[in-house]
Amino acid sequence: MRVHRVYVTALPCGSQLALQTLQETISLNRSPQAAIISADQTTLDRSDQTQLAVNISTLTVGQSLPLATFTLSREAVALYREATGDSASLYQRETALVPPTAIAALAIKHLLDSMNLPHGTIHVGQELSLQRATATDQKLVCHAQIAQSAEKRGWHFVSVSFQIHDRDETPTVSGLSSLLIPAE
Amino acid sequence: MAVINRDLPILKKCVTQEQVVRYAEASGDHNPIHLDPNFAAKTTFGRPIAHGMLVLAFISEMLTHAYGRAWLEGGSLKVRFKAPVYIGQTVTASGALKSEVETVNSRRLIYRVTCRTQEGNEVITGEATVDLPEKEKTKA
């Protein structure tokens, strides 16, 4: 299976700068790099994930994306907090707690990896809803669906909603990621 | 017992290349636009930019400082990524209370949240809410 490597950047939505930048990004990546998506051993995670690339041109509202499961070890969370410079005293008092943006970042990464996104895709908006504090070394399951898909002026606007549950199926974090994708 | 903040405690972060490299390792996001100056130089950005989710983490940290567990168990964010943050820029995260809404079992605080560069440019704007489970004293 050949998969496009995904480059996602955040830019002012719809601006001339965004379009020019994306055109340059696309032109630099004429040959999609083949990347094997497999169990992703990131610092945060050891994931078991069904990796079936989604065809962006056939996305429909309500369509489910591949399920993702992951855990966040204490060490990985420590690295994340160091990377973000998070000094909130809560995590010093309760060292097993996971910053919610760590969970969201990992879920979003898996979602983007599972979608057959072309070069030049940009992350334009993000919603998060935090329902329950999550502890380290807890198995999390991420369900995701296409919430919105529209094409206009050579761009796909796609929103992906996701819900992350712990092993008791209790919701922990949910969200909506909005992406601007150049139409092929 | 949490106290309601009219203004969230401001957070200032200087985004360094080292931090972006660490974030790439921690998050698994190795997009070269964040990591490779040669790659970034050939884009309109001209130089590496920070991950949007890294900058969003600053807003979440700000709310964690203010409300602790209440943020983790009853918070929400809705933001737009308006502009990139370049390596070397200092970003200030801030939030101002817009309104308070009484719900059945809690009080919902609604903040306007912003991240700005030292030049004053908004890079992230949006809204954050925190549901506090009990009535609290309003801080002047």
C-alpha cells in the first residue's frame, strides 16, 4: 500500500498567503513519499490501529474513520510536558494525570495518518471537549467520523469529529478538527 | 475551592527550535515545515513554524493553572488557527471572562481566549468554557 506522507500546517484560512504557500508546498512534493503506516511507536504511544487509507475525494458525512487505540505512558507524558513547558502544579501533585492536549494531539495524528490527505492540507480550527481526567498507562480508544465535507474553489473543507473513551467506555476527550485540503 | 478569575493568568512562552524538536518527538508529528529550515525556506513561511497543537497546549496550560481538575473534567475549547508562530517568537496566551451561565449542577464560565505574538498578531483566537460544580466567589 502506498501512502502519501501528510504535511499539515496551520495558516490563515482562505488567505492569499495560504493559497500561495500551499501551492509551493505541493510543488515541492511532486513525488509522494511512500510511507508505511504501521503500529506507530511514538514517544507517547504504542498504538494498535487499523491502517486503511481513506480516499479524501470520496469522503462523506457520517463516514467512520479507522479505529485507533493508544496508551500514554508516564514517561511519554513527562516528555510531552517538557516539550510544551507545562508547569501546571496539578500535574506535579497528581503525577499520573495526562494533559488533555496530549491526548488530542495523538488522536489527531492518528486520524490524519489514516486519511489519504494530499500535501498542503492545513489545520484551520480545533474544538475540544474535556469530560474526564485521564491517567497514564490507560488504554484509550478513538472513534472518528467525517462531520462535514464540502468542496469549493479547489478546496475541500473537512471536519472530523472524534470521541476518545477509556477501557470502561467512559468518554474522556472529544473534539472536532477542521481541515482545509487542496482538491486534486 | 476554586476561585473564578475575571482574567486568566497570562502565560508567556518563547517558542524555540529545541522545543519544537521535542514536541515533534513527543507528539509524533515530524512535518518538515516545523523541523527543516531548508524545507521551510522554500515555502512562503520562509522559516520553520511551530506546531499549531503546541501553541494550543499553552491555552490549555493556562486554564489548568486557573482551574486544575475542573478544566480537565469540564472544559471545552473552540479555536481558529489564524496565523503561524515562527521559531523564536514569544507567544502570550490570555483569556478574559465573557459571561457566566448557571446550569443545573454547575456554573459555566465562558472565556475569550487568545494567543498573540510579541508583535501583537493573533495566532489563535476562540472561546474556552469551564464548568465549575459549585457556586464560587467572583474574584474582583
